[in-house]
Amino acid sequence: MKPLTFNSDKLRTLRKERRWSQQDLSVEISVYARKHKLDLAAHPDTIDNWEEGRNFPPSDMLPILAAVFAIEINQFYTNGS
């Protein structure tokens, strides 16, 4: 069985489908986190790193990303090689 890996292209595609900049996504994350009294944020440079696959969102950020994009968390993953 192949391990699951974060699909950075999926994140980029979802963001671009909404015509959001990385700054826009950063704001959406902050608004969601504030609304739900969570102490989480993501700088646009951090989002760029996620989209380029340089690093991946922390596990506590995944539910927020899923909520912001109205998808299931598992949609961010693919079977790696």
C-alpha cells in the first residue's frame, strides 16, 4: 500500500478556482480561525511553500483548509509513490 501524501497541486487548484491570491487565502484562513476561536494563521509565504511542496500544512491546519474550501480533508491527499 502506498503512503498518502499531501497534494500541493490540489491546494493551488482550489485557490485559483476561486480566483484568490495567496493573500486572499491567508485572510480566509484567519477569518475562519477567528470565527471559531482558533489560534491559527498562515502567511502568504507559508501558503506558497505548501503549494510548491517545500513543506506541508500542519495537521491542525487541514480541517481549516477543508472548511474554507468546503471539501473533505482526504481530498488533499493522494497515494504517493
